[in-house]
Amino acid sequence: MKLYDFDGMFDEKLAEYVKKNADKYREREWEDIIPKMYARFGDTQIKSLGKSPNQYYAEMDDGQLVAQLRAHLKQGVAVSEFLCNAIESRNMTELLLPLLHGTEDETAYALNLIGADRKAVRELMRLLIESKSEDVQNTCVDNIKEYADDVTEEALSYYEKGVEREYMLEILSRCVLKDDRIFDILIKEFRADADNVPMHASFLAAYGDERALPYLLDKIDEEGISFVEYQELKYAVESLGGSYEKERDFSNDPYYQAVKAHSAGELDIFGELPKKPQ
């Protein structure tokens, strides 16, 4: 299979252009210019190919595009955005799913190209449990959450077995169909895990069951909570339609002090302008 290193071609052209125009633009301007040049390159005809990178991939069928992706990864040839864009522009989830059983690189590309797709949810659950990569697991969870109701029973089962419990709680908290089993678990974890109050408060906020308000209000009223905990608890209370107006003093809290110092620094930037000379 013939592979073209379009990114390599672009880098060569870019190096020539930068060399000739190095003094014309500042670094920040180059950051804006280069992506635009890359996008234009996608529609530029390559003499040796007789067509542009975008046209080259547009003429391939779905199977050929996936085969190109696998070949690029196997042979270590850079995968261009033009190839990824061509794949993303079509509904190719079923052809990409086998890559989730492939190499680390194949899995990473497949995850990003599939995104949040109902057809992939159960494969993503499998990968979430089997993967040893935290990045892969986080991506799986982010995509699964969009269809959390489809995997409620699996998530409950894994939670009860003690398998990736934190991830299962995050998934369960995104279920739209309300289930007392989920509510009871989220409340139990919120009350039992004193070291992760902000996380569990965020799960209750995401789940959206106002029955959690008394538990949140009891917790936010405790004297020993930190400023970080207070912020997340207050957000959760308000997201469920409640309110908490009691004044609290966090002046001795290190995080509060850091936030206050940072805010003061920002205010200094926009402080009083120098007076015009008389």
C-alpha cells in the first residue's frame, strides 16, 4: 500500500517559507499563520500525486481509509489531519471498533476518531476495565457518559464488585433515568469518603436528584471543611435548586489565600491608570 507523508511534505515547505520570512512575523503571529497554511496545503495539488491531500483521501472508500490509518501506524509514517478528517467526516464507527483491540497507537486513534457514539459504548466499557492507561480510561469514561443509561447495569455490577469504582460512580452520576440504587450509592459514597468530598459532591450535582440537598447542606455547614470543599458543595447545592447564604471565614485556608493573592495580582494589572500630566 502506497503511503504519503503529507505532514513531512508540509514541514519541508514550511521550513523554506519560515526561512525566507523569518523577520516578517512575531512568534505569536506564526502560531496563527501555520495552521492556516496547513489547511490550505490540504487543498493544494501535489505534483507527484496529481491531486491534493484532501482529494486523495476523498476518493477512497471507508475500508481503504481505515487500512491507510493502520498502515501509517504500523510503518511509523505520520498520520495527517487530512486522513483523520476524512475518517471523521463519515460514519465509520463499526470499521474502527476492531482497532480498540489493536496496538496502543491504534487504540488511541480509534478512541479519538470514534468519540461518543452509542454503537461503541460497550466496547468502551470493556476497554475501560482492561486498559492500564489512565489517559485511555479517562477518554473512555468521557465518551461513555454521553450514553450512561445504556450501561447502567454493567456499571452497577462493576461497582458492586469493586472494579474501577470511581469511574463507575462518574458514569452512574450521568444517568438520566433515575434509579434509587444509583442515588443510594452516590449518597453512601458522599457520606463515607471524607477525603474526596468535592468529587462526590460533583457526582451528586451531575445526577441532579434534589433529594441530595439535605446531605449537601449538612456537609457544607460543617466547620472543618476546606475552601475547595465549600466551593464544590455550594455549586452542588445551587445546581439542585437550593441555596446556602451563611457567611464563612476561610482566611486561614491555604487555597483561599492563594486564590485571593492571584485575584489581587490581576486587579493590580488593571489598577488605577496614571494621571495625565497637567
